[in-house]
Amino acid sequence: MQQPTQRIASIDIARGTVMVLMALDHVRDWVSNIRVRPEDLTRSWAALFFTTVMSSLIAHTAWYYLVGRYPVTSLSPITLLSPLFGIFFGVTLLDEV
């Protein structure tokens, strides 16, 4: 008989955070004045294009190119900068605060 494994607290916290964010996303109409319908492609086509082309095609192609040229141990710290790049470009390009 196999011993039960111990739960990892950080994974439980991450799962709980995702569940709370999903719940907040479902009630955004009651807590926000912004009325954006993501299914309305006349207003959201640019975001859809950016998500499909930039993150799927270009980012994966660049990642596999870099993995083929450099050791993964030197590339993995760079991936930790992704949130900082997201914040930087959100503030500079989209005027997000």
C-alpha cells in the first residue's frame, strides 16, 4: 500500500488564487463600469491577433531557436523577466496604470 503524499502548500495557494481570479472575472459586470464584451470581434480582434500570433508563433519560435543555441540553464532566468516586460509594455504602449 502506497503512503499518501504530503500536500505542497504553494501549489494549493496558487490553485486558490486562480479560483479567486476566475470568480472575480465572472462577477466583473457587477463591480466595474467597463462594458467590454470579449466575444464582440469588432472590438477585440487586435487582442485576439496579438494573442495568437505573438505569443504562439513568434514567442515559441524564438524560444526553440534560443534553446537550440544556448544552454537551458542560462536561458531559464530570463523567463523570470516576463512579468516585468509585461508590466513595462503595458504601461508604455497601452498607458495602463
